[in-house]
Amino acid sequence: MVKQLNSGPVIQKEKETATKMIHLYCKKKHHQRQLCPKCQDLQDYALKRLSYCRFGKGKTACSNCKVHCYQRDYQNRIKTVMRYSGPWMLVYHPVYAVKHLLNK
Ligand SMILES: [Zn+2]
């Protein structure tokens, strides 16, 4: 049996936010126009985890989640990205940032 992948609006928004934050981080930190391979890898991973998130449309912010579905290494990396990009999101994408904060 193939597991149904998440594709609802909640997950979709989360994916957009994650993508934006990773792009921002790479642009500021690694000074790349395109995502560098490491950030690309992280983004692929994050999007995949969202697709497989067991809570689907009932999902809350990942930082609230009791299920740590990320591997240690990726978890640390995404945390670094979030911490770095969080404040920038307020500048560039205030709607996303505010939503993200409200979800906490
Ligand atoms: Zn990068």
C-alpha cells in the first residue's frame, strides 16, 4: 500500500515557508544565487518530511511537534536556518513570518 502524501493547504504553506527560509539563508550566508548543494539537500529533505508528516492538515508548528521526524543532523541544520532566517522573514515576507509565529 502506498502512503498518501500530504498536499493540503496547510502543508503547502509550510513548504513555501520552508523553501523561502532556506533560500534566504543560503543567499545571505553562502552568497549563492541558486541554492548550494548542501542547502538544496536540506530543502529536499524538509519538503519530503512535510509530505510525509503524519499530522497532515492538523499539523502545528514543527517546533511544537512531539514527533521528531527529522534526523539529528538535519534537525540541527534546519534549526540554524530558522533561527537565522526568522528575523529576515519579518522584513521580506511578513505574512509568512507572522503566521509562523502565531502557530507557536
Ligand atoms: Zn547554501
